Amino acid sequence: ILMREIPLFLWAWPIHIAMDILTHTKAFFPTKFLYPLSKFHINGINWGTRWFMVINYGSLLLIYFVILYWKFKRS
């Protein structure tokens, strides 16, 4: 029972949590993901960092164009 494949849409939640942990700084909403067991948190990357924004928006555009390509290729 535990070895069944996890549906694709259920991966959104753990990916979102991982992104929250890695992209919130101590100065802006630090994600204490072990709370109440620990106050440990990671000083992540600020969303306003230029290189991070370029990678983030570039990745989103790339994924969007790949989806469009697949959509038009099928039709």
C-alpha cells in the first residue's frame, strides 16, 4: 500500500514548504519548520536578490514555453 505512486498534484505541498524554508530570510518571515519542537530556521535567499529573481522568472518562462510547445505539438 505504501509503495504506490504519489499523484502529481500532491507534490505541490512539500515543494511549497521546501521553497518557503529556502526563500525566507531571518529578517522577513523566517520559517520555523520544526516548531514547536525547535526554533531552528534557515536564513534563506531574499526574493529581491537580483540573481535569484532572474533564475526564478527565467525558470517560470521556460516551463511556460515548454508547456505551450507540448500543447501545440499535440494538436
